[in-house]
Amino acid sequence: MRQAKELGFTLAEIRELLELSFANSDYSHIHQRAENKIRDIENKIRSLQQMKRSLRKIV
């Protein structure tokens, strides 16, 4: 669970994924949630890279 938090998952998201994985439910939902999280992470990376470029210009 700690690793999932470090990767940016909220406690609610972790709980939901755990519940889904133990419920033998439709794994396409889990896959979609993971894909959404990947997009969120990629957006954060782009934002951080832009911030880094801006800071580099200042220094």
C-alpha cells in the first residue's frame, strides 16, 4: 500500500482497487482506473517539466 501511495494513488483509490481485485469482478474497470492514473501522472510530469524549464530560465 505504501508503494501505491508513493505512486500518487489516494487512499480511496487504493481501497477501491483492492476491493475490486478481491471481488473477482470485471477487470476492465481496474484496467481503466490504472489507465486514468497513468494519464494523470503523465500530466503531472509535463507540468513539473514546464516548472523546471521556467525555473532554469530564472537561474
